[in-house]
Amino acid sequence: MRVKDVRRRAVHVLTAVAVVLGLTVLFAAPAQAELCEVTDSQGKVTYVECAPGGGTTTPPPGGGGGSGGGPSCDLSKEPYTEFCHGNAACWGNNPSPNTEDDLGDRIGPKPGDDYHIAFRSCDDGEDKWYWTKDDAPSREELARRAYGALQVPVFTPTFNPPTRTYVNLDTWWWAQGAGTDELVGSAANGIRALATPDHMEVDPGDGSGVFRCEFSTTKSDECAHTYRRASYAGKAVAADGSKAYPARMRLIWDVRFEDDGAPLVIGGLPTSLASPWQGSAVPVREIQTVVVPSR
């Protein structure tokens, strides 16, 4: 949890004043506490000390939502607008610009190599430096959270002719109900994942393999397959009880990321999104014809 430079300078000033005036200030290192991310009803994200046993403490009346509860303090008054410590509203530097040499006996020994110094100032009068290994999530972590928030639409693999199709006749496929709108997943600090429809994949179920089509959500001939054999030995069962091919379809989106509207490019982030496979039983019949020689 990083704060403005002016607040970082305030920590140095506070230290200097205490030294010059010869004040005796006691700073006990608190027990380490995990920070929980909380989004209030206005979409503001804060990092709150988690309540014992997991989750966050109960929000005040009119407080925000977010999984696990909301802020346990009033974060509306400057400068104590960043996070809660119990019922106290606080601001802080995490990490603090101060070092062990700066603080002397104001902070205890370092608990481990992965700890660093943080500072908090709260509206209950507490100003404290302490050891912690809790940081706000990185932009990559937030991007992955945004990706996880993408929700693929519910769709039905649909084919034409409806109900059943025929050998050597083009069968059209589309994703009924999918829509072509861009999908958006959001995380904290303006990080978003955006998914643009790219293509769909169809497995007709007759053993010919998966093929790729244009992203089609309405009836058209843009995605077509021709069955060469009837489905009398098919492994699926149609609504009328007849043998059918076990066809399936999935949709694919291209994914990109933004940071407050600007492109966010981080190696290793996902570049595509695939829906789960959706199945459809396709009965395929033959049309018998009689050839009569001309006279």
C-alpha cells in the first residue's frame, strides 16, 4: 500500500521533531496482521486488517460491500482515508522510507528476511512503525484478478436444418444467445481485462475433428459442416429418442488489459479466453432416392 511522497516526507519530519525535542516516544511492534482487500459501495478499494478467523470486520451503517464485509472505520476524513486498524481510520507508508538505523529502538528486531518496515498514523492518536510482509497486490496480480472476473455468456450450440440434418447437406452452426459485445472484468486501481469475440470451434461429433469458424451468434452460413454418414450408430440420443452425433461447441475471445484506460502489457498474462464446451445431439438422416431411367 503506497502513499503520496508528501506523506512519506511527513514520517521523516515526525522522526526529526521527536529527536530535536528529546521526546520519548514508545513504538511497540504490533502482531503481524494480514490485509484484506475491500471494495465499498462506491467502488473505492481499501486494504483493511482482516478480522480474526478470516474476512474483514463488520462495515459501519451505510458502509460498502465486497467479499468478507467492509471497512470497520470511517475513511472519509483526510488524511485518514486509506485503511482501518481495528476501528481506527489510518494512512500509512508500506513500505516506509525509514530504515532500522533511522528508527533505532522505536522498532524491534527484524522477524525475517521477507519482512520490511511499514508506518501507520491513525485518528486514535497512534503513530507506529512496524515490521510486515503484507503488500498491496501487484499490477500483474490485479490483472489476473480482472481476468478471473470475465464472465462468458450462456449460449446454445444451434444448427440448421433444425431438429435433424441430412447426409451431404450443409449444416449451419451458430452460438445462440452469446452476443458479440466485448466482455469486461475489473479489479482494483483501474485494472481491467477486456475480451473481444474472435472465433468459435465446433466438433460435429462424426469423427472428422474440430474445425474453426467465424464468431457467429445468429443464423447464417458462415459456419457450415457437411456430414457424410447418417448417425444411426451415433453415441448421442436426440430429443425424439433417435441416435445422434454428440456435437459440441466452444467460443474464443482475444484478451487485452488496461490500466486506467491505457494499455497494460505484462509478459505471461493470458491472451485468450475460452468458454466451456457446450454439447448438442445432432441426428443425421439419409434421403433415399430412386433413379428412373429416361425413356
